[in-house]
Amino acid sequence: MAIRMQPIVPVYDVAGNYAGTLGSNLGNAKNPVALLERAGQNGYRDLRALGNVYAEADILKDFTLRSSFGLDGTIAYGTYYGIPEPEASEPVRTYSVRKDGQYRYSWTWTNTLSYKKTLASVHNVNAFVGLESISAFGEFIEGFRDRYYSGDPSLLYLDIGDQATQTNRNYAFNDYRLFSYFGQANYSYRDKYLFQATLRRDASSRFLAAQRYATFPAVSAGWRITGEPFMKGISTISDLKLRAGWGQTGNQEIGDYNAYTTYAADFDRGGYSLNGNPNAYNTGFAIQRFGNPNARWETTTSINVGLDAGLFNNALEVNLDVYERKTTGLLYTRPRPATVGQGDLPAENVAAIRNRGVDLQVSYRGKALDNNIRYTVTGNFSTYRNEVLELNPASPNEPLLGLGSRLPAVTRSVVGQPISLFCGYIIDGIFQTAEEAAAAPQFPGYNDAEVVINGQRVKGVGKFKYRDINNDGQITADDQAFIGNPHPKFNYGLNVSVGYKNFDLTVFGQGVVGNDVFNYVRYWTDFNTFQGNRTKDVLYNSWTPENPGAKLPILDENDAISSRASSYFIEKGSYFRMRNIQLTYSLPKGFGSRLGLNGGSIYVQTTNAFTITNYSGLDPEITLRNSSATGEDRQLGVDEGRYPTPRQFLVGLNLAF
Amino acid sequence: MKTIKKWGYAGMLSVLVMTMNGCGEDFLTRTPQGTFSPDAVTDARGIETLLTGAYGLLDGIPASGSTWHGAVSNWVFGGLTSDDAYKGTDAGDQPEQTALERYVWVVTNEHVRGKWRTLYNGVSRTNDVLDNLAQVQNLDTARRRVITAEARFLRGFYHFEAKKMWNNIPYIDEQDYNKEVPDSAKVPNTENAWPRIEADFQFAMQNLPDQFPGEPGRATRWAAMGMLAKCYMHQAFDPYTGAPNSAKLQQAQTLLNQVIASGRFALMPNFGDNFSAAPANRNNRESLFEVQYSVTSSAGGGGGLGDELAWPYNTGPGGCCGFYQPSQNLVNAYKTDANGLPLPATFNNTDVTSDQGITSDQPFTPYAGTLDPRLDHTVGRRGIPFKDWGVHPGRAWIRDQAYAGPYSPIKHIPERQFFGVNPGNNRLHSNNYRYLRYDHILLWAAEVEVEIGSLAKARDYVNQIRRRAANPDGFVKTAAGQPAANYVIKEYPATSTAFATKEAARQAVRFENRLEFAMEGHRFFELVRWGIAEPTLNAYLTTERTKRTYLTGATFVKNRNEFFPIPFEEILNSNLNGRPTLTQNQGYQ
């Protein structure tokens, strides 16, 4: 709202009330200060109980039987008020109250039988088998009334709102069961050769019986090279270990009722007044969701090779991992044609993708200035390459589309490319003359539409020059191409700790290099969309005959094309962010010991101190629209203007008694 | 300790056994809670409820998404794309509507896609009814037949609305459709859908009753007959050349004459009755098929939600959002000559004066020339009572007069006494959209008579329309009970040159159609139906852009803008075996 609100609207008007967009041509943004104040009374409380009990029995020599039962239950209660917004152009007009409550619980019951044995003091064997059941359920209930007499807080209870306006809702939001058999065996010889094998068989209520179970094996081995006799003489290498592993894991995060087609019976979807009553309706069924009875576990098969090394008495540590992860049966919500009807769509096993990558961490610990200064420097680097290996085999040329909103889906996935590339038109500058526009491939209604420049009607001048990808002499939807890649070239991080006497300073920064961001916020701030605030570029960097090198096209109130998904929105997303700086002072030993104090520290900390980036949006660290949903990868790197990462300053005191 | 261990051992063994047993299929089966399963729709009560759901999309309000895309009133696709109206409000709001108004019809326009989704959602619901009906036991044969006929009426209706928009559409029936198989609805749009739409209305006409007592919302035999006639009228002229098709005209004539001869329908005494939310005016004797709008104080959907943007602004009725403002061209069309007859050739040469450029606190005297009284039931303008909302104050009810002129929409706005039922969205209302009325029947009959019958009969039908409009009881009146403007309207005399030739009569009938149905979302589709969209709209743009500068450069392109583009993403989503099943319309490739 603060971005969309026009800057000529003050926070308060001359009478001291909130100012807003009620005047003409001010758009429909709401006063952000008023929103904050009005939402201030909304509240949410929850009461959570967590517990775990277990029993353990050593039944035979070396065997232990253990049963554990854990419960996690929450009840929550929320209150939300609607408060009139007389200053807004599209206001709330009455006081209203919404109260909601929910309860949810999950329990986990785990039973294991484990075996542990050391033979001839060099062979270590331990193994276990087990069973685990998980059950979770949650239910939500809500009541609402409107048209309250006033905003007096003592009146804002449901019972005294206008009864005619009451609505209520109740539904289950969490309802699943999981059951697993699993077993693991570990063997090591002199702590030098290490082997592990795991086998698990999982079942989930989210799949129908025929696809419910899946088996996931894994094996790994390690070789501590420094344990070998031939390494004895090499003193610089204090620790060296080689690891390799292969394994499979499963994913079932598709929502609880993915398998089932269901119907709803609410007014919005299916109600209709067959009897002609102007103030009531007959109940009608409408499809609520389409089920996919065939969904099965998504499986990821990983292979990795790793090396852990410690040098100079472990002052220098190096960890290197090289991996390949191949996911088959990727669970993804594929769009369906509108001709099948509207309803929530299910996840389907649609694709295979592969990630290959390298993770490297190097850390050095040392001392300086006669051991008065201690320090640790850790750097990490990781990179991956993503590729879609397979999509719907029956329809291999069919791209997977991302989510559409005001703009149609801006990401697409095709075989042979990374998942969720940005798709749109490519802009090759701006037309400077009518001749240039006339000679270029025609975009009907765009560069053949008239604009007025210095009183002259001309066509196409000052408009974006879209590239004719397929060379058919026309700019059409087929001229959309891949214009950006949300996957970074690499990520890195740097963590430095320095200590002097009782003081410790820790600095942690992290960065991303080589990714593109689709700055969707510009759709609102740079183009003639809804009214609201605009960037300075619109004023100073729109094309005019005097500013031929402008970034934006000519200002034209009839222009509905320039804001289409195009290379204009693509920006480099690289950044470095100082995540954390912390200075700690440890209380001297013995300080306050008479008060029972047993150590303590005082610290000052700042998170997100600064960010170095060329990205023009609010925050290059793009948070996703709804990160808990499946198929969220579809919006990777699309900046929809979420709340940016805050900067925090903290002062803290730790005391131990 | 030892005993505890033993106890634990025994206890845990039993625990393990229980776990093994407990984790059978019962533990792992969680069927959806709080929703209906598909089994619920296969009994007699369930299939009726499913059928209600198929009616539920008539208003064009989908379950989610932007509601005004699908509104049955077609204020976007039939209104602001025509010479009736502008997008209205201000320049920046809903830029995709501006693109539609300027005939910049890109294949990715979200409004066009929203309409497609809504209509095909309707098609899928009707097919779901027919699909499930076969499995319903305990349903008497007569009702089963009527349910089939109601569902086929609705299927015809949704396809008809799509046909009007895109011409080349997939026609999907219950043989194709299986909700569990997404590919089942990937049907090509290369076959002409008219015969199959007609077959749906034919079946409905033969199997529906004359009426459903107490249930005026259901489609009757007469609604089906009217819709079938409407199908024929939409094929009566070539949309590109305007050449008449006498076979279709004859088919229409038979049905129209049957409706007129039945004596079941009559014009309401006052023109304005058709735009009133008063209970006596809803489902009145003029209506063949009315889309029911209902509104409750608690539910947020239905009831004109699709038109929620198309209300006066600020202190005006509803207070938001100022869209769908009538054009100056439309207002001019209501001028009459000294004989009370319209001026189809010259109406736009001079403007009906307005308060353009005048604020509400400056003095203004409304136009004193002679006017058709239907103007003030069709257009809200300064100085004239706006239903029971008081006198229109001009600019105070307009969002940006310099941009989109001084007029407000009025037909679909309910009277104040029926306003504000729902506090969350006070613009929800119960002013039904009269989709098919007896005045439609009469004016189509007049069209048919012009082409293949008697000009005298055509004149008689038009005069029935004008006689009702001329009823002084129906004039908009001032608080003092006087006509609010200088209303002069007469019937065409037998000697009128307007019905002397086929060409003149055709023009007179079509002009009457505009005066009667303006601002009801039909105009664009009527111009295309008559094959005169290109000359009419380009002439309109030439004069209108002198008043509305944003229309500069806008052109209706022949062989393209007669029909809307098939939504781009729907073509992508129609892929079957690597090839899209839908083909783009001409001019949009």
C-alpha cells in the first residue's frame, strides 16, 4: 500500500483525521498508517501443549525395545475488527467483528527395537528396526457480524452485531495419517571404514490404497583415510575422510484430499434463486476440487560424494560435496483447460527434474597477537544446475505454466531447460520515428496506434520495439521467448568471528550471484495500470523527442500493451546481504557468584545491516507467494512486492544461574 | 526393576502387535471431511441440487476470480465495445477494458479469458448433471425428462453466449465430458456449433413445461423457444457482409409468431418496469427468461456482483466505481423530431447539451429539445431524477468527467429502497437481468418482416414498442410530478417514409432496437449480427474521439474485431498429444 499510495496524499488531513484517496484520480490504495492503526486491535492467541512419553526395555543382551508417544496440540482464538475508512476511495463503511477458533493436534507413536554390539573391540555394529504412526487433524470455526452500533471495544462481541449479517464457517484444514516401517544398520571398523544402510517403507493417507506405499532405500560408506597407517607420517593432515552415498527419499506434500473430487454447496459457487426470492437462494452443488486418484509418491534419488579434511591440527577444515539429485514423479499442479470446469486442481506426477551441484565450505580457526586475539573465518560456496528431464510424455511439447495473476503466467517450464524460466517478449529499444515503426513487424493495436507528439498525430513513435522471434512480420503471442532464469549461478556466505579477551565479534554475510528477478512490482509502478504511486522513471525516463534514450515508452493513457510480460521486467538479482553483526561481552568468571550467577553475557546485534545489489525492487531476497503450497517453484524469482526483510537492532543479556 | 522391565516387555510387544494391526487400510484412509463426495449427486435430491448449481452460473459469477469478467449483463463485451458506452471511471483503472474499448484485443486479455472460463464452467456443470443423471435411481420418468431438458437449455445457453463472443468454439456434450479426465474436455473449435446449440434448445422446447409454478427462475418451454429464435436471428445475416439468410429468417419467424400468438406475454405498461427491483416487476409478464439476482445480508456472492464496478461514483448510488458511462452518441440517439420520431440519419450531427465541464455547484439547465422518454431510463444525467435516488447532481457522481464524460449508467441500478442489503458489498442487489423479453420478440419479428414479410407488419411491431414507451405514466418525473424533460415520442404513421422501403425500414427497426435495449450489453453483438459493426463503429469513433481524446487512434478492424480472440492460455492448455486442440480466430494469429 505504501508503494501504491500516491505521494501527494498526506497521512493526516487538516482536521487531523486520516487522509486518503477519496478525491478524484487518486487510485484505490489505502492509507498505510491508518491500516496499521486500525489493525492494531486485531489479535490472536494460542495455547499449545507438547509432550512426549516413552518406555524403554533392555530385553535381551544388546537389544533395546523402545516405545515413544508424542502429542502436539494447539487451540487458538482470534479476533479481527472491521473499522470504517471514510477517507478511502473504496472504503469499508461499517464496524464488524470476526472471531475465529481452531484446534489441531498431531500424535506420533514410534516403536523401535535396536541392537548395539562391539566385537573384538574393533567391529562396531548397531542396527534398529521400527514402526511409526502419525496422525494429525485440525478444524477451524469462524463467526462474523457486521453493522455494529459503534466502535466501542466493549460492544465488539458477536452477540450484539446485526444478526441479519451473521455468517459462519467451519471446515477441517489438516487431516492426514502416515505409517512407516523402517530399519537401519551401521557398521564401522576401527572407526576407519564406515557403512550405513537404511530401508524404509512409508504409507500416506494422501494417496489411495494402490499407490499408498513406497519403499526408500539408502546406502552410504565412509573411509577415514587418516586412520590408515600410511598417513601416520603426514602431520599437516590431521583429518581426512571420504564419503559416498546413494539414497531415495519421498515427498507427499500435496494436501490431504488430493485424491478426491468433492462438491461444495455455498451460495457463491452454486446457489441460485429458482423460486425468484430476491433475498434468498436455493442451494446448488458445484465442484469444489478435482481429485487425482492416481497420484503417487514423488521420489528423489540422490548420489553424493564428499570429502572432509582437517589440516594443521584441524585449524583449517574443508568440506566438499558433489551431488546429483534426480526427482521422478514430481508432484505439481498442472493447469487444466477451462472447458473441464472450475475447481481446485490436484497435484499430479508430471515431471522428472535433475539438480546437480557442488557445496564447499572452508573454515580456518586461529589465534594472533600472542593468543590475545582468536578468530574463525568460514566461507561457503554452493552452486547447482537444474534441468527438466521429462514432462507429460503424451504431450512433450506442452510447457508447464506458472501461476497467472494480473499478467498471465510469467514462468514456463520445458524439457531440457531449468524449471520455471521467465517467459515474455524481448524489447529491442524504442521506436524513434514513424518510419521506423512502420517498417518494423506490426503489433496490431500497438505500434499502429496513434499518439500525439507536439500536436502531430503519428503512429508507433516512442513505443517499445518488440522482437519478432519467429520472423513472421507480426508481433504475436508466439513471439514470447525465455527472457530470464531465476536460478543463481552460485550462492556464497562468509562468517567471521574475532575474539579479544571477553569480547567477541561475529559477522555473517551471504550472497547470490547470477540469477534474474521478474520485477512484477513494476507492472504497478511503471505502467498505466491502476492509479497509484509511480516511480520517478515514469516522470523522468519516459520517451519524449527530447529524451530518445529513455527506458520507458512514451506516456500514453491508451497503452495497454507496454505492461505485458517482457524483458523490461527482468533484472539482475545478485546481492550480498550482511545478515548479522553481533558483539558480545562475556561477564568475567566469578562475577556475581554470590548472587548465584554462573556466567553470563551482554550483546548488541544487528540483523540485515545492509545489502549490496543493483536490483531496483524492495528486496532482492524474493519471498514466495505461498511457500507452503505445492508447485511453489512455479513462481521462483517473481517479485510480487512482498514485505521486505526487516532490519533489526537487538541488545541482549544472558545470565546463567 | 526386574518386574518393571518384564511388564514393559510384555506391554510393548502388545503395543507392536497393535501398531501392526492398527495400521491397516482403516488407519490410512482419510476421506474428505466437510464436503460432498460425488456419490451425493447421484440420488434424486442430489441431482436436483446439481441442476441448481448449473443454473447458478447464469449470472456469470464464478466461484473465484474477477467477477466482472463473466457478468451475464455483458457490460464489458457488449457495452463498452459498442457505441453505447465508454469504459468510464478514469484512465488508469482496468486498463484491459480500455484495450477492449479501443479494439486492441490481445490474446492474453484477462477479461476475455475470464468470460471463457465462466461460460465453460457453466457448460461443464450442465454436462455433469447429464452425466450423473443416468446413474440416478428413484426418479420418475417425467421429472427425469424435464431435468434433461433444463440441463440442455442451460448447456445451449452457455454455448450460445460463447458462440456470440468467439464464433469458433468447442461444443462439449456429456458424451465428451468426464470430470475425472481433464483431456475429455479438449474438444476442437473447428466445427460450426450452431446445429448442436439449436438441438439443445429444440429438445428443451419440446420437453419443458409452460411454467414452473412458484419457480420463475427455471427455464420454460417459452424461454427455450425464445432462445432458439435468438439463435436463428444470430444467423439471419452474414456478420461480415450483412447479407440476409432467408432460411434462418423463416425459421425464426415461425417461432416468433408462435410466441406472439400464444398471448402469454405482453409489454409491461411502463418501460422502466423492466429495470426495477420491485417484487411486482421481477419475473413480470414481459419476461421470457430472466436471470435471477438475489442478495442476502450475509452471503457475499450473486446478485449483480458482476456489475459492481458499473455504478455512479462518490456520493452517487453505491459510491463506486464509476465504470460503464453512456456515450454522447447514445444520448444523441434519443433526440426526436417535431413528430416524435427518431433521427437515424442525423441524430449525431449536434449534441444533446450536457454539464460537461461544469461542476455540481455551478448552475446548469438540462437540454430543452425533444427527447425519447426512454433516454432517462437508460442514461443517468444531470438535472434528471435518478430512479428514487434523487436528482442526478452531475459531476459529483462522476469519477473523471474530462476523461469519460458526464453520464452515468442507470438501467441495472436498483431503486434505493432495495439497495444496501449486504453490508459487506452494498452494490449487490436483486434487480434481475431480463435476458429475454417480449420486446426482443417483437423487434426480432419486425426484423424478419422487413426481410421476408410485410413492411406494414414490421411497422406495427415497432409501433407496439413505441406505444408503450410513449405511455406518459412511464415518463421519468420531477418531484412535482411533471415530465423531467421535453419528452415527445410518437408511433410511425402509415404514411411514414421510414417504412416505405426495405432499406429505410431495416434502419428504423435497428434504430428502435438500440433505443429499447441500450446499456443492456447487447449492442456490440447486435451490430456484428447485422454485419454492420465495422462501418457503424468506425463512424462512431471518428466523431467520438473529438469528445473523448483517448479514443484517438482506435479502429475497429474488419475480419478481426467481429469476434474476440480465443484466450492464449486456453490454447496452451488445450494441448493433446503435443498439439493444441483449439485454433485461434482469424486476425489474431
